[in-house]
Amino acid sequence: MDMNPTEIRTGFAQLVDEMTLARARRGDVAAHATLYRTYARPCYTLAMRVLGSSAAAEDIVQDVFLKLMDAIRQYRGDAPFGAWLKRMTVNAAIDQLRSQRHIDPDDPELLFANAAEPGNTLAADAYDVMGLLQRLPPRARLILVLHELEGYTHKELAELFGQTESYSKSILSRSLRRLQEWLRPDTTEVEISPWPSRS
Amino acid sequence: MAEPELSLKALRLAALPEFDPPPQLWARIEAAHLRRRQRRRLVQWGAGMAAVLTFAALATLLPSAPTVPVNGSPLAQLQRQSHELEQRYAGLDGTLADDGETELRAAELALQRAYDRGAPAEELLPLWQQRNEVLSSLIAVAADGAQLTRI
């Protein structure tokens, strides 16, 4: 893995050297601890954003790192290690939502049918973005977090959910609109576009 | 004046906080990992020599996997080779000689120090080569059931 020491990377984009990976593949506990110190925070943050519960996020981090200690023997370095780990985290989060029966209907209309109504806006937490995020349906929240914060493309989301690209675009657009309504209940028909824009 | 285009940045979602896991979480994960390893070892011993003999027989009888063309830099090739050796060695789990373990750890420590100080590829190459040689020796030793003696 080529590493540029002057380049500052954060979250799952951080790099680890090949020797640490080789030692981790051999079951070296110190190397596992190094990987944990590097990636536990992005892993936990992603889980918190998607699941909204510290207990559930801890379970995700534990599951992911236990799987990592076994699965790292199969990691061949075709993709950056952080990206590989992020995929494991996302899969674990989806599994947990499914196990809690929190994966909502496929139909975008039904998905938002039971979401909090715009009129329920709470002035006190209008800018508490974590609070607002948790008011979205779990699947919508997952799509929003993955696309807008974790850099997933609609093509990748389509593969992840077994849906079309227009499906995740529709969910994303509705999620943004709903968030906007919660933030500014007096404004309605305003065009919202994702940021930063990706395909 | 036109309404500014709304975005996640405008919604302040880009400022979502990050979270640190609780400090004791790693200790819990380590403990869970240790428990799993102990359970697996028990299962392995329970299976006993039959599994080892079956594996050895299969390894002898099955044709070797086709060679995949190796691409990339010499360093990448050595790392790939190292990975393959690790996997072969892992298949011989439980046959580790103390001397070999010490030598392997020494090779790995030298590599880790080289990475930690940002050593160039020219410096890393012989160190990976050395690690591969130790791993190859350990595999050979494990196959012979002998002791590792390096002069």
C-alpha cells in the first residue's frame, strides 16, 4: 500500500501499513489493537448515525471487529482496508436493523407514511441534527448517511438494497425534503439537492 | 432574489458529531475473541488427528492450484507471497516451534519499525524477503516435524 505521510486522512480513509495487516492476519493481538485504535471511531460513528443507540452501536463495533479478526486472513488488499471495513460495518448495521424488524417497506410512499409529520417540529432541537436524523425511517436514514456522509454512489446503494438507482434517489430526495421541513416548517416547496453531488 | 439552493451542508448535516466508543469496549472484544479461540481449540482437539490426516491426505492428492500471474511492484509481489505463506502456515496451526516463532517475530518487528519510520521500498524489500524465508522455513519444519536450525 502506498502511503503519503504528508496526506492527512480521517475516518475509514485512514491507512494502515502492510506489516500491521500481515501481523493481524497471523492473529497478532497488538496488530488487532492497532486496527481498532485506527478504525473504532469511524465504525462506531457510522453505527451511531444509522442506529441512533449507543448500545446497538457497541454491538456493531464488537461484531465487526470479531469478524475482522477472522476475515482478515482473506483480505487481499484489492480495496483499501478502510473501505473493506466500512462495508463490513454497513452490512452489520443492515443485519441489525433487519433483526430488529426495522427495515421498512420497499415502497418510498409507505416508508415515509409513519415518519414524524412536519408539524411536529421541535424548536428546541431544530438544529440537533442527530435528533432529526433519528426521526427518519431507518432505511431512509441509512441511505442518507451512506450517500451523503460515507460517499456511497446510487449505483452502490442499488446493489446494497437490491433496488434501482432511482429508488435510492427517491428516498434520498424525500429524506432531504423531510429534514428541511423539520428544520424550517414555514418553507415547503423548495428544491433540495444533495451535497456534495454524486451520481 | 432567488432562494439559495438547499443542501445537506445548509441543513447542517455535514456537521454531524462523531462519536468515540466507550474505553472498555476493546477489552470486551478481546475477551470475546479469546473465548472464541479457546472454544475453537477445544473443537480442534476434539476432532483430533483425523482432521489433520484428512487435510494432509487431501493436500497430497489434490492437484496444486493453477499459478496466478503476479502483477505489481516487487514489494507487492513479496507481500502477496507473504500472504500466501501465512495462509499455508496457518493451515499448520499448532506446529509452531519456539525458535521459529522468535525468528518470525524478530523479522516482523524489524519490518514494523521500518514502516513506523516511513522507510522506502528499497529498505522494505529485503525485510519482506527475510520474513518470507522464515515463514518458508517454518512451513518446511512443520511438514518434517523437525526443529528449526538456522546457521
